[in-house]
Amino acid sequence: TTEIYTLSLHDALPIFVAPNHPITHGLGDFETDDELYTCLAGDRPIQVIASARSKVDGLDYPMAFVFNYGEGRVFHTVLGHDLKAVTNSSVPELFRRGCAWTAGLTPTARNLTKP
């Protein structure tokens, strides 16, 4: 028997964040319209700060992670494949906080409510 899975490239994707990292502290889990990227490979130790679970194999995959490189910091995310994927306010907030942390700044929560 062959099972065929049909997934839109941009399904509603629940993102689970690690609450104890400066980038994700206070951000909370969120949902975005993006694709699940399952092809990352490597042997560098990373700290996963956001993940998503595959509907196909039930495994968790990193959606954002960090690591140190020499005296520098690296923030990487696979989120943001198109405009629709970044319209959720949590995705650009994750980008903003990741950039601040990489620059050696303390990420702060932005007031996401509109006046």
C-alpha cells in the first residue's frame, strides 16, 4: 500500500518557541502560513529556539536556531518564504529579535498592538 500525502507548500504552520532564550522570551507559540522545511542537515551544535511538527512523519524540525561562531553569534530561521509568510506579526518580531541578539543587544518585546 502506498500512502500519498498532499500538503500545500504554505499550510497553516504552528510554531512552538523555546521560552528561555532571549530571542523568544515572552514571544509565545504562534501560527504562520509557511512551509515546513525538513532538509536541514549538519553536525554543528545548535540551540533550537523555534520548531514545528510535521504532519507527515510526526517529527519536530527546527524553524529557528542559534549558535556561537568564534566570538560572534548566529541566528538562523527558515521562516519567511514569501510575503504571506511574514504577515503574521510574530514572524517579523522573531526576525527583529534575532537581529538584535546577533548584534549583541538584548532583544526587547515590541508592543504589537496598533493604536
